[in-house]
Amino acid sequence: MQFLKSLFCLQGFDNRTRFFGICSAVYVIFIMLISAFTGKAFISLTILAFFTLILALASLRRLKDAKLNRNWLFVPNLLFILTALTIIFSEQNSSYYLLIIPAFCFAVLLTYPSVGMKNSSPKNYILGYFGPVDMTEYQQIAHQGKKAKFRIEPTLVGDNSVNLNSQSLSSDEQVVWQSHETTSPYNKSEQQIDLGEVIRLKLIKNRKAQLVIAIILTTTLVSVCTSWLMDYLSDNEPVQTIQESVKSIETTQDVIERKHPLAMPDNFSLLLSQHQGIIINWQADEVTSPLLWSQSSAQGDESCQQISFNKGNPIRTLMVQVENSTTVTSGVYNNYFASFSPLDSKALIQALAFRGSFSLCGYNFSLKGSQAALGQNKHYADWVEY
């Protein structure tokens, strides 16, 4: 619990090791959770807000520890927010590479040493933290581990008896224990070269290194944008292909030839297309739409989807069109043309010859005398089987 409190502390200090651990854990867990909740914007934004708060507070403690201007807090955290929002709303796997940009900014803070390491009274860091949150329980665990390494064994004194109250150490063991207690990690750090500071100073002075970093970041950004563009084009291509095929089908259907008309007894007639598909024609009331039904788009009047007979299975229509015509006697009227697939031509003629009636687009027709009419026309008689 105390460790969790230290993550949300405003007044404390974080050394480089702790700051690196927090940032690494946040990045890894963030990627895992956002991948798991892809497409769920509310949950993803809640996760982003939580991890942004942790990173911002850790950055603030790291800046205080290195005695740097607090304005540095905004750049890495704002870049993390913008990158995370891009990942959430783009839903592209390639966008995760953009996390390299804020990660580089956070890495810059790692190059600055803790000021407390150089002071005459160094801070007592516990798990890399120094501040108002009581972390002594973790320090006790660490001390117990050290004592286990340097456990004092009882020494035999006098007449082969064990004196437990006055334990003694050999001269070598005393040297080791004293050196362990008196040697401070802060004194060692003063004697060692600060690698992070050396790297930062080298980068500041080395123009080529700066150019390499700029090229890496630019390449990452360009690669991600190119990946987005390719994904966008590949996603839209099938839609455009489908739309073009639908338009091609409708264009083909619009130029269907109608030939070999055959008048049937109950005020309708049959025609053949150039592909030997049956077309049923009748005159009816005026309608506003020239295309009542199209199988290619599956839109239109549902009563025109199929022709239904008084018995037997219905047969689907390909398209039902309406055209205006004018005569001297009746004036303006509408011609309905219901087109069928050539694959259904034989079954449709058989049904028209041997069924009693059919309905189509809400209109009912009698088939009385249709067998004789079909048998007398050579273009349709071959499909009639007795």
C-alpha cells in the first residue's frame, strides 16, 4: 500500500532507477491494455488518464530529484497523450511505433543524476524513493537480506562451551562487516563516472549523433503515416470494386433486349432477352420509381422479389422495371417488365403452362389457356414438357 502511495506522491523524489522502472512498466502495461480494449474508446481513455497521471507525477519527482525546471514536465507527457490518442482512435497496429517519440523525451530525464547523491548529506532512498511516504518496511526487508549474508556465527570459548552472550568475530570477519557498514553507495557513486551525464554531454556536442536521432524519429513517423495510407487504400478498394460491379450489372440490365413477344390470355405477355431469359410484361397503374426491384442491390418493392404460383415453389426475379407508354385510346399507362434469370427459364415456362394462377408485384393473373398459347409458339414450346 505504501508503495502505491509513493506513486501518487507530489512532494517526494525519484532517482533514475525508480523513474526508469515506472516508465517501462507504464509503457508495457499501456500497450497490453489498449490492444485488449481496441474499439472501446471510453475504457481506453480511462486507462490513458490513469497512466498519464502516474507518468506526470513520476516526472515531477524526477525533476525535483535532479533540480531541473518543472516546465520540462509538459513536453514528454503531452507527447505521450497525443501519441496515445492517435493509437486509440486510429486503431492501427503500426501507430504503436509512435511511442518511441515520447519515450525518447522521458529517456532524456534519465541522463540527469540525483542531486542528493552529490550532497554532503545524501538522501536515504528506499526503492529509489525519498519523501513523506513511510517506506521503512521495505528498508527493513532489505536490511534483513543483508544480515542474512553476513550472519554472525557463535565462537567456541574456553572449555569447548558456547558463549551466546559474547559472540566474537575473527579479524577477517570484523574487517568485512565494518567495511560493509561504513561504505556508502553514495560515496561509490561519487568516485564512479556518471554514465548518463556523459551520454547527454556527448549528444549535445556531437552533431552526427543528433542527426542520427532525428533521422530515426522522422523515419518512424513517415513509416507509420505510410502504413496508415496503405491500410486506408486497401480498405476502400474492395468497396469501390463492389460498387463498380453493381453499376456494371445495372448498366447491363438496362440494355436488355426484348424480343419474341407472346400475348397470354389474362392481359400479360412474355418476351425473351438476348440471353434467353424470360420477361413478363403487363400494364398497370402509374408509379413514381422506374425501378421497382433490383436483385443486385436488394432494394425496392418486396412484393416484386419473386413470382408466386398457386402451387409449387416461387421463382426470384432479377429486376422489375416500369416504363411509361402512350396510346391514342387509353392515353398514358405504365408497362411493367419483370426479368428472370436464364437458369430459371425452363422451370418458369413449365409453371406458366401447368399452374392455375400467379401473383407478382401485388397483381394476380390467371393461367387458364396458357398451355395452348405456349405450345403454339416455337420459341417457348421447347421448354414445355408433358
